[in-house]
Amino acid sequence: MNRIRHFFKTRLGNQPFRFLRDPVPGNVGWVHSLGSALLFLLMFQLATGIFLMLFYSPGPESAWESIRFLMDQNRYAALLRSLHSWTTSLLVVLFTLHLLRVLTHGAYKPPRELTWISGILLLSLIFAFAFSGYLLRWDNPAYWATQVGTEMMEEIPLVGRFIMRFSRGGDELGAYTLTRFYAVHVAFLPALLLSIVAVHLWQLRKHQIAPHPLPEKNHRAPFPFFPSQAVRDSVVSLVLFLLLLLLAVLYPQGLGNKANPADAGFDPRPEWYFLAHYELLRLFQGWETVSVFLIPFGLFLLLLLLPFLDRSTSRYWKNRKRIVVSTFVFFGVLYGAALYSKLAHPPQGPGSAIENQLPLPPSGNRKLILDGRRAFQQLKCANCHSIAKTGGRFGPELDGIGAKYSPEEIRARVLTPRRFDPESKMPSYEGEISPKELEALMEYIRHFPKNVSSDVSR
């Protein structure tokens, strides 16, 4: 035993875990355990991700099958996958609470500016992990959500087109896209994460935990991190792990149908932590650069530079009420918008949309138009095309299309769109739609005049 003790003493030094004896302010308590709990969740996410790599095959023909096999044949690996997914959601929630705690105590003020900046960068990395990891499932929800997400990149001024093509590995989603997202998710982002975590922890140890902003609250003498605060941190991490386990068992992560680029009947929706941005896109329809880039990037910069924008000398929240209340309201709006989107705009599978929400043109064969509206809804044409100011923004608007093209050309553009535009993202409907449905669809879309309000009566 003495020889073993001597071995580690000579290799590691007299106090290899000296940081456990670092003093913390006397008023540190349970609420300060959020930071350690976040570190636990980040390391747990990396660990589960490494194990999932043992089962995953990153290719368009094998990615979905490897996950399906995992779910059907290995219940423990399937449980790990559910834990991995739920951990992302819990990280977002916990990071929000930790950020608001730091903000309330003014712990971003000098000399802790770099601690705050590295924390905001970690938050952005969590969203990057979530976005890049979603596609790896290679099912319809992941494919079409990534299709929309990468199209949004094109709205970034000057470099948008390059970023979109670079992330996809070309103009379309395919093998190169999956390979690049996989490389980013398992190599580049983890390397960045560990580097920024190291900076964050180094800054935290250098400047220690910020004491309470009110001096009268600091009546207790500082004490070593271990054992008191270490026990609190361990208890909170254990509770979070048990919560994750419960969620993973009760609500296991599912898997949609295999990605099908020709499946125009799928209605994509992002994960809940991106729903606020989804609602922003709906609010600023037609102003994509504003909703995709300017507003999110501006808010990110405000958070990142908060230590330099806040000129007050006090850390007490009542002396910084404008900043503290505004930030609480901001996150309240984000979570409220996500809840609103979940309730008001649920995902709609083929045939499940509320058909009567689609507008009607002012003229044409009424019965044929109603059948065409039903085909328009079932084919989810409104996901990409707008008609009478209703629908998506990724395809050309259809108002006035009857005056622009002949019926024969409209029919040909529906059946074989790439015959007219080789780079068209619209799937071919040749063999996918019956002649009767096609004629009804034609009657519906070609009777909307340009810039004229439609009849939305039923």
C-alpha cells in the first residue's frame, strides 16, 4: 500500500486534487449547483454519444437502418439513445436557469467577463449539437427539417449561399450532407466544447464563485468546496440523472419513416427549442433575412456583450432592474412562443391538415376547385408555395400562375419540374398523382389572380 501511495505521490504531487479545497463564499448554496449540473450533463452527453457511435453507420443507405436495428435488437442501446436525446432538452432548460441565476447575481461583471462570454458560447454550441445531430437519424422529420434549416442559411448576407452549399456538400441534401453533419457532430463540435469548457472552468477557478451582491448576506465564512458544496452538486446531478432515466423509459425516442426526398406530403417541424425561431419566420414572412439572421444574431450579440454594455457598478439586481427584467422577459417570450407553436401549429401528416383553412379562388368550377384544394392539401403544396398569401416561402408563389403559363405548361411543371429548371428542389409528381387529381389541382391553382384577395368563404 505504501508503495502504491508513493507511486501516485511522486507522479501526481502532494495535492493532486487541490482544487477540491478551494474556498467558496459562505453564502453559496443549492442554486449554485446548476453550473456543476450542467458540466455533468455535458460530460454525460459526450459519453452517451461515444457509445452510440459504436452502433451508428453514417451513410444514406445505412444510417436509418442502423438506428432501427439498435431500437429493435438492443434495448440498452435504445435506452442510451433516448437518454442522449432527452439530455439535449434538459441542457437547454438548465442552461437557461443557470444563465438567469448568473444574471440576477451580476456574476458577469468584472473580473468575470470571460466566464460569461465562454458560457454564452457554450450555449450556442448546444444548439449547434442539436441541429447537426438531428439529421443523423436520416428519417423524414430529420431530413425535411434539415432541408428547411439549410435553406434558411442562404438568407445570411454575402456568405449565405456559400454556407448553405458547404453544409450540404452541394446543392442538395445527400451523402455528403450526412457525412459533414456527422463529422461536425462527433469531431469538430466536441473539440470546441472541451476547449471552451476548459476556459470556463479555468476562469471560474481563477476568480472563484461570485459572492452574494449584498454584503450583509455574506455573513458565513468561506469554506472548502469539498465536502459541503461537492455533496450538493452531486445530489443535484443525481436527481437530474434519475429524471433523465424516467423520461427515457416513459417517453422513449422514436424514429420516423426513412428519409424520402420525394415525399412532398411531409410537414416538417423543428425540435421544441427551435420553435420560437420557427414562429419568428412565420411572423416576418417575406422578410427572411430579418427573421433568419438579423434578429437572432443581434440578440446573440447583446447576450455575448452584456458585461460591456452594463455600465452599472452594482451587482444587486434592483440596481440593474432594466437589464434583469428584460432578460427574464426575453426568455419568457422564447419559451412562450415555443409552447404557442406546439399548441397552435402542430405537425400535420398527410390528410390531417384542416383543409378549410386553405383559400378558394374567386372563380372557376366550384366542385373541381374543392377537389383541387383537397389535392393541394394532401400533397402539402403549401409547405413550399404560397397562394393568396397563405403557405410557404421556399417555392415560387402561385398567384397569377394561370395568366403566366398555359394549362399544358403548368401540368408539365407539376409532373416534371426539373425539365424546366434542372436545379429545382420540387419533387416530380409523375406517377404520384392521378389524372383526375391533377386536373382538379390545375383548376384550383390557376384561378388565383395576381395580387387579388381570394374568397375564403366555405
